[in-house]
Amino acid sequence: MGCKREEVYIANVLKCRPPQNRTPLPDEVTNCLPYLLSQIELIQPKVLVALGATAVRALLDVQLGITKCAVTGTPSATFPSCQPSTRLSAEEPPRRRKCGTT
């Protein structure tokens, strides 16, 4: 994208990590989402990159899997992408391939 680090703001749907790094429960997302939406409103980003299914589902209010998500009509340009840990995981090569790596 050609952005400098000082031009990038990183935020998370959840403000704390769930036990055993599990996928967040729906009520956890519901409780934390207003904080993220406030951050987005304050920052007013030109582009949002949603890393992972939790971020995509929360920001776009969809239940699609990350590899099936098509984005249109969002307030900012929003791009779904795989969570970096998914791309780097050596344990599940099929998931890595789905996310665009070999």
C-alpha cells in the first residue's frame, strides 16, 4: 500500500486476548465493538484492512468466511484479509493456500 508506519493506526475488535487465544465469543465482540467504532470515527481512515474473520464479521456485519467476502458500499474502503498468524501457520497448509500463500 506504500504507507509509512506513522501513517498507520492499528486497532483490534477485542481490547484483550480471550483465554487460550480462542476465537472471540459473540458477546465479547458485541461488548468491545463500540470502542473500535469510536476509534474509527475519530481517526476517519481512508482505508480499513480487516485482518481475519473476527474483524471482517464485526466491521461488515456479515457471517461469510474470510475467503468468500466481497465488500461493497462500506463507509471507507474496507479490505478483508487473512489474519497474519493464519498465513504463517505451518500446521495448516490448506488454510495458508486459501489465503493466497503456498
